[in-house]
Amino acid sequence: MRRPAARRVLRRFSVAGGLAGALALAGCGGGLRPLIGLNLQLAQRGEVRAPSLAGPWLALIRSGEGRGRVELIALERNAPVPLPGLNRPDAQPLSVSVDQRGEHLAVVRQLEGRTELVLYRRSLQALQPIAMQPAGVPRQVQISADGRVLAVELSRDGRWQVDLMELP
Amino acid sequence: MRRRSPLRLLGALPLLLAIASCAAPWGLRRQPSTPLGLGQESRQDPALSGDGRLLASVVERGGRNTVLLQERRSGTVLPLRHLRGRQPHSSPSLSWNGRYLALLVQQGPQRLAVVEDRATGQLHPLPLPGGREPERLSLAPDARQLALQLVEGGQTRVELYDLRGLLEPDLPPGQSLSNPAPPGVILGGAAVRHLERWR
């Protein structure tokens, strides 16, 4: 029973080791300077994707055990902050975007066989579904850093389109 | 039976209004897509500038995915200098005022992250060591950091990079530099004149 867990740990160490090597090489390169501490910590978080940077915040989707979770990392503290009410065990997030204040998170997720766009307000710990009008299936979302505009990529009438929405 | 005075009800009005505004705090205003002026063509990968003024998206041009930069409200297309011939483009990301457009382009057999500086006209290629290829990116609104998603050892992961040695910050109007650029980044002079021209 312990072997898979040990393998996972070994794999994680090897990923972290490989990352450290790659980062050392990258440090010798031109304009890109790796943020080594943050990157090592991100590597230890396992499979992560769909990054969204805004000010002191990094939002991303962390995968594990067949499902995904939205995480919001406070870069100055190098630590995730709680997002009560956002993640559900039966939901699969596809895309996430955060504003500069870390107040709004826009998320596209699959839930109960459908794909939906939701807007999470961290100060209220509240989640609002946003319907596509006319109907469409969202795939990707971005919120402007000032938190005022949403751009949503969605499938509608057999084409990919972009809807824009202004938040009050 | 005691009657409530109208004055007391008036006094409660601000509270009622506050409750009402809390009950519907997220009224959305949808912008029709027609101002974008591109008819029925397919459009993907939207990215907004930090102030929401500009929209970058990927459209098909001559069978190749090409990034298009537009003013969000009017649909006016803004010129990009360096990206022709580097398709397919993907994953655009804009800085706060839209000075910088970061995206993935094709360079030979490889995907490459680049940043176009619309103020100076420079293109900054950002190759990853070890021949690694990025899949997606996100540029911080102030252009101080870049997040890259890549696959290595069969695992998708995210790495962060510091761009302060390469790019001037692109800050919201009125915001001062709390963390000055490291040596090698020159602020002012020609850069300021460029900024005045393109804004």
C-alpha cells in the first residue's frame, strides 16, 4: 500500500530536482530570471495549470486524484489563501482569472454535466453563476486587473466567440 | 396600538437601500459583440489590459491563428509590429495600460514566449532553457512577472519569472514605483516620450 505513495514522493523530489537544475540554467540566461523559491514551492504542489497573475496574486488550478481545485496564492507570503465556498468535490475547474485586489475570481467549471461561468467574491465568500446570453458553452475567462470587465471565450452556434461583460 | 411615525420610516430608508444594493450587487452590463466589427469569424483566447480598455484575441487570418489587438469599446484595431510570420499565435496577455503584449509564437519548430513593447517597438524573445516549450502564459499587469505553464516529465506545471531586469513597469495612472526597477532598467527620457505618444 505504501509503495505508490513512496513513488509519488520520489517523483516529486525528482521533479523538484529537475526544476532546480533547469532554474539554475535559466538563471544564466537573458531576460527571464526564475523566482526560484516560488517555483520550487509550486513544483511541490503537484500538477498545476491555467495560471493567472495579478499584482500580489497567482490563481491557478491544481489537479490531483482525478479532480481540480482553484487555488489563490499570495505571492508575498508564498502561501495559498482560503477560498471558502468556491471549490466543490464534484466540480472540475477549466479556467480561472483573478483581479489585482484578489477580490474577484472568475472561474469556468464543469458541474453536473454542464459547463458554467461563476464569479467568486472573496470578501463575501459568495459565488454567482453568470448565464451566457444568448446561450453558449464557456471555455475560458479573463477578468481585467481592475476587476471591472470579463472576457469569456465560449462556443456558440458552432464557432468560438468572445463575450464581454462589465461588472458594476 | 402604536403607530410608527413617517419620520422613523424615513430614517430606515438608507438601511433599506443598503440592504437592497447588497441583494443585487453584481448586476452585469453585457457589451454586444458587434462593436468588435469582425462579423462572424471565430475568436479565441481573449485577454484584457489591466484597465479593461484593450482586448487581445486570436482570430483566423489566412488559415493561421493570429493575435488581434483592439480597443474594447470601439473595436479599433491597433497595429502590432513584430508578429507577422510567427503564427500560430496563442495565449495573449496584456499589461495594465496595454503597453506590453506577451504571447506564444512559433519560431521554427518551437513554441516561444515573446513580449512586444508597443511603446518602444521592441520585441523581447523569452526562450526557456533546455529546449522546454511553454503552453500558456500570464503577464502580471505591472509587467514585473510572467507565469508560464509548461509540461515536463509528463506533468503540467507553472513557473514564475522576474521581468524587472528586462521591462519597465506598466502601472496604473497615478501609482508610483514602490519597488524600483533593478539596475539596467532606465526610466524616463526616451521611454517617457514613447509612453506619451502611444497612450
